[in-house]
Amino acid sequence: MDGLISDTLCHGIRSIAAEQLPHGEIPNYRRLPNGSWEYCFSPLVSAYTYTALSCFDPSSSWFDLQALESSGATSMQTLGRMAMEIRRGIHRFLCWQQSVDATWQFFGQGSGLPADLDTTCCGSAIFLDRRQIEQFGGFRRTWSAISRFPLYGGIFDTPDSRGPEFDGALELRRIANANLLRCLSLAGVEHEELASALLQDFAGDESTGSSRIALLYVLGRAYRQGQVAMLAEISTRSTDEIKKMRSEKGDFGGPLSTAMALSAFVDFGATGDTQPLDLGLLAANIMAPHRARLEVFCDERCGSAALTTAISMQALSCAGALAIGGNSGS
């Protein structure tokens, strides 16, 4: 099993490096009505990939030595160096794409649409990493901009940020606010009111499918990476919910949904019962051809093979540690 993890992680980081564009962007794709995919410019998947690869990057505040060591003694230096280089490229790209008002837009700064809450929260993570205190000023500017967005029941919203005809606003609002919760906690900003509103909303949310899995993934990241103590209230419910989501085939739908579900299962503290963890599924995600790794991420205009790979790699390294009795905390 150790050999499987090592070989798979090395293959995964090389495939992400091969997909990354020269200016640092992780390419995003949109799914067309006929099922084919075409390139669609958006900084969002780059920002998500930046965070997912942090556990392998020694320069990151969220570096996890156990995750890096899972690649094996002969490969860990290569994995760590490549993860660092990929994330530095993404960092440059996201700095370039930040608007003058300190926010990010889903289609990039030239799109003409309002700032997108999820893209902004994920993009602002570049100011909360790398242990450089002067970058916290960048997040303060972004938080000031976000605090002017409309509030509904204590949860922030960005109307029409993905176009007036977009119909997934409610699900994305939940995901974006979970990402914001993580950022506020990492920045040391008061976040209890937002956490309370999210918990209340979570209790009454009966959504299913990939958007629900995406929410659990982001909440899990906030719980583990952001150390949001209030989310402990839903840890058991979340892991039980993930167990029930598993299909008869053993997966959670598409490759990205499977990676996010297993990552959330680990993040919410599945240290005893590891039954849903399937290292083979995660390895298959990473080793699959480019087309097979594409899955819509809450929006038909958002999907990335590299993102699927990055989250699968992060989940595989953590799940592998649990499988042998460890306790990874990336």
C-alpha cells in the first residue's frame, strides 16, 4: 500500500504541473449541453488547488510532514518542491487577478460581473498562508470589502456574481460562507456569529448530491485547517451522512465528489471507524486520464481535472495515514 500511495502522489503532482499554464493559472473548464468540455477562464479552481496542495508544501502554514512523507523517502523532496512551485505560480496568478477593491470575480477581473464571494474567500487565502505577517493586511482589505455585501440571516450573499440566470445561488452561498468562516478563523477575526448562522442553516438544509458533498468538504476544511471549534457540533452527523452517501459501487458519484467526501470524512475526525475510506478509489482518481477527472464543481461552468487530482492527493495522504493507525492533520 505504501508503494501505491507513493507512486500515485508522484504521478498526481506531475499531472498538475503539466496542466498548469505558464502564468500560474490552473485551467478551468465548463461542461457544454452535449457533455463535452471547453476552457473557461476563472480563478476559482486555482484558489481551491492552492489550498488543497498546502499539506505538501514546506513553505505553507498548513504543511503536514506526515502527508509529504507518505510519498516515500525517495520521492518526498520532489513532491514538496513541485507542490511549492505550483503554489507559487498560483499565488502570482491570484495576485494578478485581484481587483482594485481587494475582491475576486468568478470570471476574472475583466468580466464585468460583481465580485464573487466564494472566489474572493478562496483567493484571499493567499494572504493567510506562507507565514508572512505583512500579507495579513491584504486580507484585512478583503474582509472590509466582504463586510459590505448583503446579509441574509447572518450569512453573506453576492447577488448576480455569476450572472442573473444562474440557479445555484443558495448552495454556493453556503459553500462561500463556509470558506469565509475558515478565513476569518485563520486571520484571528471574530467568527462566532457567522459559525452560528451556518450551523443553524446546516441543521435545516436537506440538499443532497454533489453540492452537499462540496459543502461538507469546505466545512471539514474549516474545522480541521481553520480550527473552528463550533463545527465540532456537526462532526458526528457529517461523518454519518458521508457513510450514507456512498453508492453501491463504493464511490460518491464522480471523481471530485468522491475525493471531497473522503477528505471531509477525515477532516471531521474519522480516526476510529475508517470504513468509507477507499485508497484505491482515490488512487484511481489521480491516475485516470484527463477527461475522466473532470466533474462539475457546483456550477456547469466550473470543473478542473487538476482540482480533482489535488483534492484526491490531499485525501489519499491523510486517509493512508489513518489506515495504518496515524492521525494526519493537514
